[in-house]
Amino acid sequence: MSKTKKVLRLFVVSICIVGLLLTSIGVLGASKSKYSFKLTIMAQYFGTEPAPSNSPVILKAEQYLKTDLEFTWVPADGYNDKLNIMLASGNLPMVVYVPGKTASIIGACKAGAFWELGPYIKQYKNLKAIPDIVLWNSSIEGKIYGIPRSRTLGRNGIVYRKDWAKNVGITKLETIDDLYNMLKKFTYNDPDKDGKNDTYGMIVCNYNGPFYITLTWFGGPNGWGLNKNGQLVPSFLTNAYLENLKFWRKMYQEKLFNHDFPSVPGARWEDYYSQGKGGVKIDVIDSANRIYNGLKNNGIIPKDAKDTDIMDIVVSVKGKYGLRNLPTSGYAGYLMVSKTSVKDMNTFKKVMSILDKFGDRTMQDLFGYGLPNRHYKLVDGKIDPIPNLPADLSREISGLNQVLHFYPANGGTPRYMTPLLQLQADMQALNEKLNILVPNPAEALIGMSDTYIKRGVTLDNMIEDARVKYITGQLNDQGFKKVLDNWRKQGGDQIIKEVNALYRKYKKNIPYKDDLYKILN
């Protein structure tokens, strides 16, 4: 061997040795593992960028959990597509956020892609706080495959501009007629006192939630209801649905809301309120504070305007059948445990133990709000998020709340409450206290219908298209009845048959009395 080759070989060997030494002390970062267990998680995010792996919030969480956390982040608007690709590949991380019960998810559960959690949930101190009604709503064929992410059941209501009401002489909002009167005055009586005809009673978008809230006011069911013959039927086959349609058509004809609503995306809905264009919002109660802040940020109201002088809230309005309201399902997506990455019981129990700790106060504070004096301040021992954080600080917590299940409810440090935030919380609690929420007995059944799995999207779109066309005057009573007849013939009657068979099979599992979901109209 030549002298040159010997020198070159010695140099290469030396580099390798140095590399190994540097790796062993972590300088090259060959492995970021600090703990003996690593949890891989796939979740969605809504900001421009998700939290980076070196976020001090994630690092603090890892220290608390004594676990390495490895996230696969996917933008929310493309999440379902990515999830379906991952399901098809069979290559899933240990924990997967699942937005809802799609046909592909139901099929994956049946095929054994995810662990069944039901037999184990009550063994964990935080997870055992999940209410039975939420477990039922989130179940698939009577089994629990995911940890539901908590949402307040009594989240819906009516928020409105209190200052506008004062300007047009309205002092009460108690009945459907009161609401109609408010919408009319907010549209035509210059409620913002700018001398222009530039407001609507309410702003409507392509999200149909407000329509189904008002349906309960007219005695209609939530999705499905029990008729006089003891059979479950979908809401659009009831008298209440047609009465509600006529109410919305009347409001449309009188221009009490914007005529371009079918093309207004839900993501822009609150922008119109923040610009001072609408006065009533039939939606989630917690939108009141967002609208108030938007009005301030846009200079529509003075910066020092008191929040409860600008916004007010009622849970519902009375109709012929008293106070009634549409609840949420009590959850927003699930955290599921994949069998492709979690192959044995010991690993499964370790994953469940960590997910249970996600409900601890430390984790709810960290992933919900970040770090004190960095992302929020403590005011009288309560969390007060710092507004308008710089982009780099905001990114440190981006998406992290999407992996919290929020059990037990209110398990984190209490949030500092402005008067309006407190009113929101009080009204959400009042919804449940008044016992006016109408449950959907088919919430967990519809996804088990074979016909619905195959034809549900097409049939749902048929009804939604008819709903919009009726409101906008493109369809009359006879035309709407024809759509219903077609729905029945194209699979609807078979869905009703299958749902009722499932109802008889699983009725004992439904955690509320049938009086609550009887059709009144």
C-alpha cells in the first residue's frame, strides 16, 4: 500500500471515530430520544405552521410525561385526504386524530386497524370522566374506538348586538316573534346609526347549523326523532322541517339576511360580524367574544367599549313547544390508537396512560395555552392569554390543543374571565340546566347503516340542495315533496329500515329517555 493511501485511510478512520464520539455525546443529533418511550402522534393544525419539535412547550410536556413526542402535522383543510392515504398504506403512527365517523374510519375499525378502548377507559383517572352520552354518541357499532375530544353539549344559542338592540328600542328577546322583530329592525332601522342601509339582521353562510338549531324551536328533532308509531325518522320528513323552511324563506324574501349565503364560506362567516354587517348570530355561544374582539380590532366600536354593553346572549327562544335547543354531540373528533404501531398490550397500556395524563392540569395548561409569561399571564391565579403574540411565539403552541381531549372538563387552570366570557360560560351551563337540549338517538346508529355508508353522501347532498333551493324560492312545496320521494326511492327508505333495526338492537345502550327525542311537530 502506498504512503498516500495509508494516510488517506488513516484520515477516513479518524473521521469515523470522531463522528461516533460526537454522536455518542449528542452533538450530531443522531437521535433526539431523551426518554425510554416515544409516542408518535398524527394531528391537524389550523395556523400557517404547526409547533416545531423544539418548541419549549413540547419540551416541557416531554419532561412532564417522561416521553418523547413525535408529531406528524397535517393542515386541517387536507387532513381527511391525508388520513385516508395513511389508512390505505397501513402505516399509521401510534395515536391518530380522527375528525369524525367516515365510511373509511368505520371500515378501518371493523378491519381491526384501531384498538377498542371501551373496556379500558374507566380504568384511568381522567378518561373515566367522559360522560356516557358522549361515549354513546362517539361509538361505532356500540364499541368505543377513540377518546372523544370534549365539547360542551350546551354550546349553541343566539348572540346579538346589545348596542344595536338599544338603538332600535328592543328590550327583550324571548320568543320566535321577538327574534323576527329584532332581525327586521336590525335590517331596516339603521341600528349602527350611520345613516346608511348597510346592515342585515343576521349573516348566513353555507354552513347549515343555524337552520337545524331553529328546527328544534318548531318542534323538530335533532337529526332523527321518534314518531307516534315508535319509529325513528329523519328530521326532513317532519312537519316541523317544512315549517322551518317557510320561516327561512320568509326571512330570505324580506332580505333579513344576505342572499349570497350559499357561496359564503364558514371560514369567513364571523368576518362580516366583525365588520359590523350583522346583528344576530344563531350559532355557538362562544362566538360572542370573538365578534366583540373583531369589532374592536376593526375600529367599529371604541377600544374601551365594555364587552357586555356590545354583545348579549340567550340560549334559545320560545315557540309553540316551549324552549328547545340543538346540542352538540359532546365531542369534536377522536384520538385513536393504531394497531399497526401499537402491537402489544403492554405498549397499549403505556399509550393509554400517557393519553390519560393529557387531561392533567399541567398538560391542559401547556397544550391549551403554552407557558406563563411567554404565551399567557396569570391574573388572580387565572390564565389570561397574551393577545397578538409575535409569529414565532404563536407558532410554539400552534396545533397542540388539537391533541387534548379535555377530560376532566375544566381540568386546567381556570381562564381569566371578562364579563362576556363569564356570560358565555353561564349560558352554556344554563342550556344543560334547563334540560332543553334535544338529543339525536341515531347519532351512533347512522354510521352502521350499510346503505347510508354507500349512498349517504349523495342522499344528504340531495336534501341539502333542496333546502337551499326552497329557501331561495327555486323550489315550492310540490318540488320539495318530489325530492323527498326521490330520496326514499334512491335508498332513503332502506336507510330508515336499517336505522330502526339498529335502534331496536342498541336501544338499551342509549343513555337518555325517549321522551327527549320524540317528534313534537
